[in-house]
Amino acid sequence: MLGPLFDDFIHLMERANFKRLSWDDVQAAMDGGASDWGINMYVDKTAFERIEVFARGDGMSTRIKRGKLFFWKKEEKKVETYQRLVLMMKLRQHKRLGPNIDTGKVFLKLFKDIPKLDLEMVLPGARVQMPRAQKGKLGASLLGTIGYGIYKVWFDLYQATMAALEGALSFAGHAALGPIALLGGYGYKQYAGYQITKQTYSKMLTESLYFQTLDNNSGVLTRLLDEAEEQECREAILAWFCLWRYAPTEGWTDEMLDDYVEMYLEQHANLEVDFEIGDALEKVERLGIVQKTGDRWKAVPLASALEKLDYRWDNYFQYNKA
């Protein structure tokens, strides 16, 4: 039933006016770095048996960050975001997910205000890609340690060899332990530093997603069903309203109404959308609140539209009550 389940969910997302993203969009986010509020991650697609990603609401959000030079000053920056981001996925056994992951269930996740560059952050099994500056810092520290360690090892071995030649075998044995302890200590220091850095970035990731998660699993379905219903109502109301308020006496064709609704949303809501005129007209025609003559559409008067809607609602209520 996995195929039909995903197909039904994709249909629901289309009704809620979400855009289906491809894996190329996820790859572009991984290749594009990270925003000032995110962490660049790498995601292995083979960790998923199937995954679908949906987004709605392309826009610019304003966020606050501290300046790099004058860190006590706060700066406003614009960042491209998805107002809503939805994941539907079924996982498979994978080394990045751990042995206790549940591969028998389908998971749903809903997020808000996710920067487009940080899209990969919300996917499970993602591996942190450290910034170049952090890599350079760890690399320089490692090279310095190796250089000093080589010098110290050869110096101590030289002392141990000379002591052995002079007959001080006990001192030579202790001197030979010094290089080994040195390498072990520096090795542990580098490993601990790397782990602390990884934990720091993991903490940043957790804090970032904590306030951007809206719902999980069954809660996602409830929210999305409500949003799909809301989107359907908005389409119907916009189509009827523009015909009733702005159309001439002879009415508008499909194309005329489509162009006007898109222009209306751009002027009054600052939104550039591709209005689904066919779907909207199908709904208002089914409700009986528009009339078609030839290729022209007209809205019925407001009082008549309300009567028709009340009549349909009463019949619907009585039918469900029965």
C-alpha cells in the first residue's frame, strides 16, 4: 500500500497548493552552502526507501544576526525561505540512521520558515559539513601538533639511544615511553576537539529546528487537511468575488478572470501566483454561484449566492445527520 498512500498524499498536497520538490532541489541546497542561521549538511539519498518533499510560500524573511566585526551590533538580513515545508518519507536500514531506526513506518514532518539554503537540515541521517574556516582551524592545529610531535619523538629517541649506549638502560626505557605517551596524548586531544566541534554544530542544528517544527505524523495530516480545505475556499471566493465586483456586464472568459485574479493578488497582497482558474471555476459552478453564457462567466448576486450556499449547507447537514 506504500504506492497508493504516497499517491493520495501527493494529491492532498496539490489541493493544498504545495509545490513538489525534486531531489535536485535538495542537492542544490547541499551544494549551495548554508544561510547565516543554518548548517551545511550532506544527505545520502540511499537512506530513504522513498521520500517526498513539498514546499509552499516562496518569500523573503527578515532575520536578525550579530555583525562579524562589531559583534555587539545587530543587523537585519533578508533570507529566501519556504513558509511551509512538508516531508513524507519511509526509511531503510542505513549506517547513518543507527540500528534502532523504525523502517516499517511512514513518517510525516511539517516545518515553517525554512531558509532555502538550509533545506537539507530537516532530513534525517544528515551529516554535518564543517565550514572551511573550522576545517582550516582543525587542520592547522593538527599539522602543528604533528610537526611538534615528530620533533619531540626524534629528540626523545635520540636521548634514549645515547643513554642506552652509555649503559643507562633504565633511563633509556623511560625516555622511550615519552614519545609514545606524547603521540597518544596529542591524538586524544585532536579527537576530543573534533568531537566537541561536532557536538557544537549538532546543538546549533537542534536549536534551529526546535522552533521551526510545526507538527509530526498524524498532526501533519490534520493540519494539511485543514489547509487544503482553506485553499479550496480561497480559490472559490476569489473567483466569485472578482466576477461579482469587477467583471463587466457581459462577464469574463476564463483567461480574463485568471489574469485579473493574479493581478489582484499581486496588487493587494504582494503575491505572484499562478492561479488555478479551471479548478476555481469548477467549484463555483458546482456551488451554483456563477453562470456561464457562451464562453463568458458571470457571478450571481450576493443575496442569491448566500441563499444557494445556505441551501447546500442545510442539505449537507441533514444528509450527514441522517
